[in-house]
Amino acid sequence: MDGSAKALAMSEIIDFLPIPALVVSPTYRIVRASAGLVRTWGRKSDEFIGNDLFQALYQGSPTERFDRIPLIYAIETAVAARDIRLCYAAYVADGVSWTARITPVHRDDELLCFIFEWEKAETYTTVADGDIIQSWLPINEAFRLLVQAVKDYAIFLLDTRGSVMTWNKGAELMKGYKKEEIVGKHFSTFYGEEDIRSRKPERELEICLREGRVEDEGWRYRRDGSRFWANVVITAIYDKNGIHVGFGKVTRNLTERKEAELRLIAAYEESTKLKNDFLANISHEIRTPMHGMLSACSLLLDGALTEEQRETANIIEESGRILLQVINDILDYSKLVAGSFSIHNDKVDISSVVSSVVRSVQTTLTPGVSIKLNVAPDVPPLAQGDPLRCRQIADNIVGNAGKFTDEGTISVKVSLVDEDTTAYKILTEVVDTGHGVSEDAAQKLFKPFTQCDTTYQKRRQGTGLGLSIAKSLAELMDGDVGYKANPECEGSIFWFSVQLKKLKSLERVRTLDDHEKESREPSPHHALEHDAATQWSHLQQIAPKTRILAAEDNIINQKVLVGMLHAFGFKHVTVVSDGAQAVSALSNALHAFDLILMDISMPVMNGYEATMCLRERGVGLPIIAMTAYALKGDMERCLEKGLDDYIAKPVNRQLLMRLLLKWLEPQ
């Protein structure tokens, strides 16, 4: 018999096989279809021969893309193993499921074809919740296989007391216990000593019974003592009669996520530190030359100048102050964003704070613009809060009204809007007749770096941070900042609220008495604080006989500081360039000085180190830090290191005058 006869005989054999069978090429084209298949499935042979296997089986199925997935996998694994593979329920015809028995045929390393033999899949019928479910595995067995096959989750049952009843492969891999080692042991085995001492396992079961389930994240421990970060869900299980029979426990290992979170936190903390270090450094680097420029300008204005020279010097000073305000705004915003801004609790007279701001803004108004203040009679004269931050908010809101009002009036109204046994809520409204705010701009008013003026049309200075800072500060004091259009005319109404604590009754009576006394007849201390002429007079009496040691490494700042002190009337000023020289000067003549002005950032020995060295040697002279570092915590750090007081650069002459009087005037 020749080859063609053999081939014909083989074709006939396939054609006449009584069982459904297919011969499929390596490219998944159907070559032959048995008579048994055509007859049993009720289809024609030309629906198979020459067609793609998957189209012939699944074309028209609503789940065609999913139907082919298990069959493709079975084919690939059969080829890889060069062995028979089964694919359960690979085809459904007239409601009957057929399992494929796949045989790959090879000649040496060449794949010749596949033979698919089909047999009816045995199905199991289960009734669940009134529904009839058919599957080729018993439901209970399928569920058992599912739980056992899951490796990413520890899934097991506990009895009513919390002892382990079942154990899957995922639990074994995650926790390191074999089934025979852990079944019968209590689930608290997986918890750390601290959790056991705090009764965490008991509490979880109690909550689970009360609420039906409990979820928790925390450290759990393996058989070898190592720990992993786990997400745990415990569910109470009841039988069909509603009797509690145990708990289902599912544990997921989230160690990688936890480690990623810790890395993110560490990176955030590191970036925050780097940002703070950068801000501290940039503050120092900008404030140092600013101090020299503004202080020198101040000294220049104290001298004999022509009108033209004085006008030029005033322009320099005004521009420097604006630049300084920009720096302060950026630093304040950075501190607020970092969450490192603190609110102090001091006595505050909100009426006086707003009155002071109104008087200050009045000097900057365009000619023809008037400003008036109305304080309601029920506004408390004194409360507890942060007067500096209250003033900062008022400065921003009232200052903005002054900046954007070219004609008309600005009305400032302070009122008490709410009160309870512990606190007042104070509302300040600022109504102006300026150009108003467009609807689009109103949506962005309190966003940082946002201004109504565009970059190329700006007529007014500023960073666009003022309102954002004011809003953040108000929120820190349990208040808010807002805007609404002026309903009566063109213009705006900006408002801010703050919550101020009530003073304790005894302290309040004493403080109010003092406050009324001061308002009738100011004490010397009150006059000293508020009367620049009196301060100057007192300083002139003290300065000539006072000896000051100044430690400052910047040559320009040395000259400016000496000039400022000479202008105050101090004749005995010694300047050194670093902390080591300051220590040496005092070591040689301990009683040669009455006060020390100490820069912080200096070569050889910085101001902190020099102060600590002096305190260790018993030097009790007042030491005032003069530093360009002006971030939160710098003042506190100075006081911790043994310095007595602090003044930031650029140095305000009035503030320096007050500090010198504070530490030099006889008590």
C-alpha cells in the first residue's frame, strides 16, 4: 500500500471515529472532524474543516474572548510537557458541556498536529438560596480547592474561642507553620507581646461578635520570630439556625506597602529638613546684606542731607522694606505649609490691634481716600490670643483695601458675633470702594501666589501670598477669612474672624484695672514702651557709660552696627570677628563689658558655642543674639543655648533700642 493509500486510510479512521474528535494543525486550523463529532454536536463538517479552531468553537458567544483562555492554556501546557492535557468544559453544545482531551503529536522536535477527543463533562447540581447551580466539581470541593490554591492570603477558620481549625497554603507560606503544627493552637500566637498585654486579640473577637466583622492592620509574627505588616479581617460565622460556630480569618501581607510608606515618610522628613535648612540659609544670606543696607540707610537719614539726598535715601529704605516684606511672606508661607507655625497665647486687645493697623494704613492712602473705624461696644477689651498674628491678618486685609482703593472710603468694623463660657468670636469687616474683584478672580483670591494684577499689568507690589497667609493664620486661631462683593457700590468686603479665649475671672479683673489705670495715667513702663522720645531720652542717659562687646564677622555689618550704637550715644564699643575672639576678650577682662551683642553664624566659633563657653565660665552678662536666621524655632534655640534675648536682621532700630534699655536700665 502506497503513502496516499495510508493517508486515505488514516483520514477514514478519523472520519469514522464514534467519539467526537478533531485533528488540528500547529497553526490551529482544523484538518479533520470525526463523524461522531458532527453527529453528536449537530453541526456540518464544513463548519469545522479549514476553519480556525477557536472561531469554530466560540464564534458568536457573548464571552468569546474569555472562552478561549483555558483552552489556549491547556494546549500550551500540553506542548510544553509533550503529554496529554484535559480542559474541563471547553465547549458547550445544546446545554451540554464537553471536556477536551488534548494530545500533541510530535516527530522528533517537530509538532505535527493536535488530536482533540471530546467527552461529556460530569456535572454536579447544587441548590443554593433557591437557585440551581451546575458545575463539573461539587461546590464544597471547588471552594476547598479555591481556598487551598490561594497563596497570597492566609485563609483559615477559628472555633468560637479563637483556636485554629483549618489552614491553607497561603497561611503556611505567610506564617511559616505547617498544618499539623498550628491547628488547635490559639490565634493570639501570631500577635506580639504588646498586643497581648493590651488584650488586642480578645477585643477583636468581641468587636467581631458585636458588629459582624473587624478589620485591623498591625505587626504579626511568624514561626521563626520575624514579623510582617498584616491586614487582618475577621468575620463571625453562623450556621443556618443562627448559632455562632466560629470565625473566618483572612490575612494579607502588606509589608512591602508598609516599607514603601516608611520610605516615603523618611524621604518626606528628609526633604522637609533639606527645605528648612535651605530656607534658613537663604534667609541668612538675604537678611545679612539687607541688614547692612537698611541700617546704613537709617544712619544716612539721621545725618544732614539735602532734600534731594533725603528723598533718594527714603526711596532706598522704602524699597528695602518692601523687599524685606516679600522675604517674610515667603518664609511665613513656607512655615505654614510645613505645619511648623505656632500660635502663642498672650493678652490681646483686638480693638487696639485693629486701631493701630488703621492708623498705619492711613499714612499710605491715596490722597482723597478716607478710612474710618467702628468698634462695637460689646467687643471685649482684653482676651487671650496671639496679638502678633491678629495684627498680621489685619495688616493684610486692611492693607489690601488701602492698596486697591484709589478714591472713596474704607470702613473697618469690629464686632462680637458669638460668645460662650470659654471664648469670644470676633469678626472684623473691611468695606472699600475700590475696583472690586471679578467673579473669576474671586475664586482664586486665597490661593497662594495669586494676584488680581497680571504679571505684565501689575501696578502694586506683592507676592500674592498675603491673603493666603492671612487665611491660614485665621484658621490656626479657629477663625476664617472671606470675601463678598460690596452690594451698595463698586468695591469689596473682606472679613476675618478669630476665636479668642476668655481670661480667667480674677486675672481679668486685675488686667482690666491695670488697663483702665494705664488709659488714665500711663505708667513709666507703659510710656517707655510706646513713647520713642522717652526711650531715646533714657538711652542717652545710659549709653555714655555703658561698655558693649559686639561679635560680628561681616565687615559691613560691623560698620553699620558701630554707627548705630554711636548714634544711640554709646562711646565704648568693642568689635570682634568671631565667637572665639569674644570668649578671649572676656577671659582677659571679665568685668570690662556690660552687654554682649552676639551674631550666631560666625567662623572659628559660632555664637551658640561662644555663649555656652561663656556661661560655663560663669559669665552672667546679658547676651543678645543678632542673627539673620529668622525661621520658627530660632529664637527658642537661642534661649536654650543660654542667650538672654533675640533680634532678627535687618535690625529694627526701635526694637534694638527697647532691648538695650530692657537689659541695661537699672531695675
